[in-house]
Amino acid sequence: MQHVSLPNLRPVRYKGGISLVARKDKPTHQCTRCYKPWWPENLRPVFSESCPDCFGQLRRLTKDDPLITE
Ligand SMILES: [Zn+2]
């Protein structure tokens, strides 16, 4: 018998890839270089304006300036 325990991940599509996340709320930031979406808890206070992945500059997402997906 095989028992696989996986968190309930959902895909968040962004330009250039897909992030699998266990959360349902929308990301608050997007990297302007690699386009990955981020949530406040992902960001380190000291470097809150840079991408944890590529250190590109982050952009705050708003209704008028939503996530870039393509
Ligand atoms: Zn990045």
C-alpha cells in the first residue's frame, strides 16, 4: 500500500513558469527579472525589494498592475 502525503498545492502561472504553492491568496509581489510571484512571508525584511531567487527588483502587485503571466 502506498501512502503519499502531499500538501494541497495549486499552480500559479507566471511569465516563464509555474509556481506550486500551498496557499490560496494572491501574490503581493512579482520579480521584474524572473517574473516569479512572491508573498510577504517569502521576502526577507532586509531585502524586501529584491527577489529571493535571482535578486532582481520586485514590483508590488496591484489591481491596476497585476501579475504578468505572459
Ligand atoms: Zn527573480
